[in-house]
Amino acid sequence: MSHPSEDGYCPNCGAEVPSGSLACPDCGSCEETGWSRDASYDRIGVEVEDDFDYQRFVDENLSGKTSQPKSALQWVWMIVALLLLLLILKGMRL
């Protein structure tokens, strides 16, 4: 079976592959699934950005719009409000 490129990276996905591995630990590529010494991840059209700005990526993609779990006090107030609403509706029926 073929092994990863001489530099220790998968020619299919570019992940680091431990020496002597028979398949890529990330994408699972091997000789039967398209992994050979002649393969190169450069041929799959992936553009590598050398000046990747991690902070800009976080700001653009994770702009603080994550939902926060409700605190216990918020749950208590919601239950109290629901009970009051039920009491009001029950009082209207009488």
C-alpha cells in the first residue's frame, strides 16, 4: 500500500499523517480510496490563505449571536407568570 507524501501530510486533504499510517486519520483516504504517492491536495482546488486572521474570522462568524441558557431565576419568573395567567383565565370563567 502507498503511504502519505514524504512530508507527512495527506495528499487528499492535507492533514498531518503519522509516519507508517496506512490511511489518513482525518479523511480516511488510502490506496483504495484515492490515496497515492502521485496524488496532491493542490489538485482539488483548495485555496490556502497564508495570512489567515483568526480574530477577524471569529468577529465575522461568531458575532456574539449565541443563545445563552436561561438562569434558574428566569425559569422561576416564567413559571410564576404562567400560573398567574392560568389563575386569571380561571377567574374569568366563574
